[in-house]
Amino acid sequence: MIDVKVKICGNTSYEDAALALDLGADAVGFVFYDKSSRHVAPSTVRDIVKKLPPFAVKVGVFVNEYDVEVVRSISRLCGLNVVQLHGGESPEYCALLPEWSIVKALRVNESFDPAHVGDFPTAAVLLDAFDPDTYGGTGRLFDWSVAVAAKQYARIILAGGMKPENVAQAIKMVKPYAVDVCSGVECKPGQKDKLLLRSFLQEVERGRSEATTGSFSVPAEWFQA
């Protein structure tokens, strides 16, 4: 069995974050981007985090917050372990936050170069589907062969369109460091669905147990808009 971590992102309540951890998630994410439908105030996240288990990984998602002091202040206030930078932040910007593990999110389109992930001095790189108007949470897939190629340059977190129906296949094909899900386990933006969460984590377990060192592919139409 391969060890693939799971992050449940876009949490807005203690109940959802605690449920995700109880069902087996390794990390829970909170979005501080005020244009997101899953945006949550730092004071709310602080209160949620205080009640979570001590060894749970808490991730703050920031998008184009170019005042690094704002990121530092919110991350300290909320007791975050990981800072996820989901906008156009540069490698130099990522290096300004040594107090936290940094995940840099990159959005994959047809011209994406897998080697680009190696440019960032971060703990991992999250690959998401490109959308010209939205930073994450779109529910869209990208071609996972890009993630397979990118693994030689960085630790890869696979996001973008993850859901119970495809996460086992994603794990078997890509064998990423982690998978990240948001909209695929929601009943509406910012509210998790218990049955979908349970099903997702069960499928992760199946993917872990069935993954081998051999190759695995999925139908090309999965990645078509």
C-alpha cells in the first residue's frame, strides 16, 4: 500500500473540519481569499483550529496576497502549519515564509511545462486545473499525465476535479504525495456532505491498496471539457 495523504479544503465550520479528520483526512484547509465562495474570516478559523486535534495539519489558502506580513499575521493568529499560495506568487515570494511549510499551487493548461514545478522552493507543489476566472474549487480535471511527469521535479499534490468516482484511479495512475478535494465532497460551496466525504476517503483507501509500480491509465475523455 502506498502512503497518499488527503487534504479536505474549503472548510468553513468546525463541524466539517472535525468530520473530515474523524473520517481519516490528514489535513484541513481554510480559504482566506475574499473573492472565494468558501472564504472564511481569520477569527473564525482561529476559533475552529483551537478545537481541532493537536496533531491535525491546518492549511491556510492565500491568493495573490502580496503583503507578506498579512500572510504571516493570519497564519500565526490561526495556528496554521502550512501556507498554500494559490495565485501568481513567485519563487522569491515563497521563500519569504520560512516559518511554515509552503505549498505552491500551479494551474495546468495545455502549455504547462511539468519542469516548472521545480522552480519553487517549497515543501510541495499542488497542481490544479486552469480556469481564467477562478482560483481552485472549479471541479475541473486536467490531464494527469502532466502530474506524473512533474513528480521528478517536486513533491506533487493532485487537485482539480477530485471526487469519489475518480480519486482511486488518480492515485493508481499518478501516485502523488497527496490528493486535495474541495467541491467534490460538498453539498454546496463551503458545506461538506458527510456521505461524499466518507465515500471519498474510502476510495482513497482503495486507491492506496490497489496502486502498484506498474502503469495505469484512464479514458482521455475524462480530461475533456
